[in-house]
Amino acid sequence: MNFKRMLRDFKANKIKNLSFILLIILSSMVIIGFNRSSTSYILAVDKFYTDYHAEDGEFTLESPLSAKQIRTLENRFQLTLEEVLLTDVKIKTLPNEPILRVFSMDRSINQVALLDGIFPSSSEEILLDSKFAEALGYQIGDSITLSGASFKISGYGISPDYVYTLKNPGDFMGMANSFGIAYLAPDGYERVKQKNAEATLYSYQTTSKDTTSFKNYLQKNLSLVSFLERKDNSRMTTVYNDASAPSLISLIIGVLLLCIIGFIISISIRNTIQSESQIIGILYAQGINARELLSYYLMLPTLLVVIGAVIGYLLGLVISNPLLILQSIQYTVPHVILVTPWYLVVIGIILPIALTLGITFIYVRKALQQTPLSLLRGSHSNMKVSRVEKLFSFGSLPFFKRFRLKSMMREFGSILALFLGATLSMFILFTGLYMKDSCVDYMNELPNSIPYDNLYTFYSPKDLHKYSQQGELTALYNVKFDYKGVNKNLTLQGINPQSAFFNMPELQTLGQHEILISPSVYYKFGIQVGDTLTLYDDQDSDKTYQVCVKGLAPYDYGLYLYTSLPNYHHILGLHQNSSNALMTYSPLNIKDTKVLSETNKQKMVDGMKNFTMLITVFTSIIIVVASIILIVVIYMLMKMMIDKGKVNISMVKIFGYHPKEVSALYLRGNYCFLLIGYLLAIPASYNLTKLFFDSIFESMDQYILPSLNPFSYVLGFVMMTLSYAFTTLLLKNNLNQISLTEALKNRE
């Protein structure tokens, strides 16, 4: 048993063996490409946070702390505090007046990393966020005017607290053409800072994992406006979820594909052993043992897997760079270097080899467990009528249908592999379609899901009531609830029962502790109508509130609980004049220093459009991979069944059957298994898409429910049908090439 014969076998079944290699390349490439880019990005984020002293949290107070108060807090709670000097400036010389949030570079927490150019060396130079600069066409060396002062752009930079440049932590997507970050030297900051700031922001670093006592102290003793820990800050944590979700999906799909490949290879070798049973019997009789035969028959699949795994690994290294660039479209992380951890070699090369050869070894060893005499007679390769075949004789059916059904029963292993391969490819295809359709549906429904055009919260209640005639007052309060042992953030919103913005008649009939929930809350956490929730106060964890879910709200712009304003005050134990937000249909003409946060409907819709574009690129890759897998799997397995039945096909031709009839006997009938796989893939891909969305939206206030448009059902069906038709067209040539003399070979 030598190497030359193995090469001869490879050439004799060139297309089949190249198909094996292609599938292994695809699986290994997808696993390595996504995992390498994700791992590299996450490591770069971790290094950035460590090297540039990322904050552990931030909080806002109505008035600044004195130096003595800062020292007292640092000593008492074992932390480091730093005031953050920032101001929002509108660039009035540009259309839509984008906002630039300007920071002083005089900071030890959240230090600024230089991406390109140089740091500002004078009060007339500025460092811009690279995405903001790119979106608005600013280049290094250009000038920009802020608050009447002109600055020269010396370079691009970013700090750890704005890896994801969101104006507000609860925003859905960053919009680089409407909001960006800039950094100035201390004397340069003096030129643009706003006077009479309404509040002061502080960053902190701590060695303690529990900051509850610190937050409670600020709430009770100081005028705390907001408190945000790093784990709840979507500017800093969303990047982890977005990076890890694609790698998880690629690993699941890649491993499933490898298992199917191993199963297909084992079927192919088993068929080869059956066709060469007499040769093997002679070799047994001449003294060659089963171990030597096993090693020989494993030699070719080993070669195929090694070639496929190595090429796939190398191609995975190549595509990881464009995937990394795709990741960088949304986030800004300095000095991202592609790394190749040792475990990538394991999952990219060793895992494919171990899985495919392990499955192949089991099947081949079983096929070789025959006596030399039975092998010489070829008795085990003769088609014996199984018990199932005896039980189902299909005597009442026409010959063609009966023939196809019996052939399927005899080729159970190949049919099973065809079914699994088709199911996996349709599973991958529908996962991509689910992702695209879900985002498109959410984007289309979002304008109708937000009842206002602008939502403002203010630092001062005086400003809120000053502008209240220009819109409608509402009340917002951050709460938490326990979900599988983890505290999740929700927003309780109190709404006027006669609201001109919300069309919810149910508000007038809600009991004192009854609420409506947004669809995002319903689908993300599985909360049902009638459930009782225990809510924890975001500012004081000792306070709890009991509410009952009465129904589902028709609005969905975040993780919201809705109730009437009187109920809101009763649930939280507040006085009847506790509104803290204003809904409007048009923007307010107000200084930015007076606004704590602003939510704009159009910006949310635009952000969703950007997210949909990113998802579309990702799903396009998935759809292409699924199509290739589907065509290759169908072709390989049906080709294997034809090769195995060459003698029978030749006999059918000798009996005078027309080529169309031969084609009907051996090529038709398998489509039903593809159809079953199509039906099973739809719910399976729903679950994988939900897993993907659960991951990327874990730290965000929004949630997208997987959905599939009718067109996508049709598209998946058409792609499956065309793939089947294309492969059967190719296989007709193989059927036509089987000669009549094939039936006379190996006959006594």
C-alpha cells in the first residue's frame, strides 16, 4: 500500500476530493478569520484601557467638589477622583450644526491616545476624533472654528471613555457626522469653555468591585445628578459584545460543518472499501493486517484535511485584516495589532483534523472489521434486504417511485449526510437573512415607535418648567431588575394619561402599581403579561418597588416600562410635580450647558441605518458561504451515490431505459430531504440570530427581535431549488458517461 496509489486515487476522484478540501478551507477560514480579528480587537481594547488609565465609572454633580471633599471621598472609599473638563460646542459654520464635545487634555484618568499627527503644542491647536474628521472632511492642518475661536487640527486622537463615540450612553448608534470628540491643551480649553456650567462631571478609578456605598453616599450627601459604572457604559462595553458575537457564530457554524465533512468523508471511504473488498481480502490473505489497511485508507483523508486546514488557516489570517477594518468602522481603538494566539492554531488546524479524522476513523475501522473470506466473496458489499425494506415493500406504488424509495433506504448514510449538509447550509443562509431582515424591519418601524421628535432632560428643574409650554412633560427614572442573577437596567417612564404624544388609552385604566412594557423588554427578558417585577432603585439599591405587568405598549425605542404620571409618583414615592423630561416636536433653542441629555428621533433612525449597513456586509458573507456549501454538499453526496451504483445504473441502461428515465431513477427524489432541511433551518436560524442579538445588545438599551420577510422565505427556497437543479444538471453528464460494460466488470 504505497503513496503512489493514494495519488492515483486522488486524481481519479479529483472533483470530489477538491470539494472536500474546499469545504474544509471554508470552515477553517471562517473560524480563524472571525476569531483572530475579534481576539485582536478585544486585546487591543483591554490594552488601551490599561495603558491609558480608563475610568471605572463617572458621576455628575450639580455643583463642583472642593479639594477637601475630593480628598475625603478618595480616602474613605479607596478611589481616585478627577474632575472632567468638557463642553459641547456647535459648529455653526456647517450644515445641521454638528456638536463637538471638547475636553481638556489635562487629565490622568482616560488619557488621550494619539492616532495620527501630533498632540496640541499651543492654545491654538486641537486634536480631533478621527471618525468625526473623516465624516466632515477635516484633514490634519485644516482649521476649525469653535465658539468664535479658530484652531488648527494637529492630529487625531481618542480617549478610553469614547471608544464608541455616543453623545449619550443610551444612544443606539454613533453618528460621526453629527457628533464628535476633540481635545485641547488646558489654555486652549479656556478659549471655548462655557461659563456658568450647570453641573460637573467626575471620573473615578477604584480597586473595589462594589461601589454601592460610594453611590449611596453621593446620593444622600451631595447633589448627585447621574452615576454610571463602566460595566453600564455602552461607550466602553458595547465593543466587547460586538467583537465576540461574530466569533461565536463562526465557531458554531465551522464546527458543525467540520462534523458533516468528517461524516461525508467516512461514507466515501466506506464506499471505496466496499468496491475494493476482494482486493482487501487478497491483501488480508497475504498477511497485511487491519492496522496497515486502516492507516492506508486514512492516508488520503488525512492529506485532504491537512491541506484544507492549512490553506483555510492561512486564508483566515488573510481575511482577518478586512474583518478587523470592518470592526473599526464603528469603534475607535488605537494601535490594533493582529495577533495569533496559540489556541487559534488549535481551532484552525488541529480541531478540523481531529474532528474529521476522528469521525472517519470510527467508520473506516467498522468497515474493515470483516473476515478475509467474506471480503474475498464480496458478501458484505452485496446489497442485502434490510428488515425495514422488508417491512415497507411499497408494493402499491409505481415502479419508479418504489425504486427511488428503496434506493433511499439502502443509501441511508448518504441521504442522512445530504440532509444534514443541506440543513446546515440553509441554516447559515437563513441566519444571514434573519439578521438583515430584522434590522431592516426595526429601522422601518422605528419612526412610528418613537412618539416624539426630541426628548430633553435638564440639569435644573427651573429650565424644565421654563420650556414646558413648548412640548409635554414626562418623567424618567432609571431602575434595575434581577435577570438570571444579573442586574439589568430599565427606564420607568411616567406619561400624562391624556398625552398628546402617546396614543395609549390603557394608561387611564392602569392600577397604582401596574405598568406596560416595551416590546424590547418583552422579547429580551421574556417578561410576560401578569408577571410581578421587583425593581431596584438605581441610585439607592436598598429601595425596591413592586410592579405588575398589565400589557404590551405599542412603542419600542428602548428598555422602557410605561405607566401614568400619578402611578409613577405613587410607585417611586415622589411628590406630584416630579417630571424631569420634556418631549417636543421641534428642537428647542436652548444652550447646551442647560441640557443634561437630548434624544433626537431622526438621529436614532440614521444610527439604525448605519447599523443595518454593517449587518448587511456581514450577512452578505454568510449568504455567499451558505450557497457554496449547499452546492458542494449536494454535488458530492449525489456523485458518491452515483459512483456507488455504477453497476446497477449500467444494468438499467442494458435493460433499455431511456437516459431521462435513468436520470429520474437516480437523481430525483432527494429534493424532499432538502425541503425538510429548509423547514428545519428556519427555527434553528432564528435561535442562532437571537443568540447573536442577545450578545451585541447586551449592554444597549435597544433590542431587535429576529424576523424574516416573506421575500426571504421565497429567496431561500429559490436558492435551494436552483442549487439542486444546477447540481443535477452537472450530474446528468456523469450518468450519461457510465458505459454499458460497467455491469460486466468484477463478475464471475
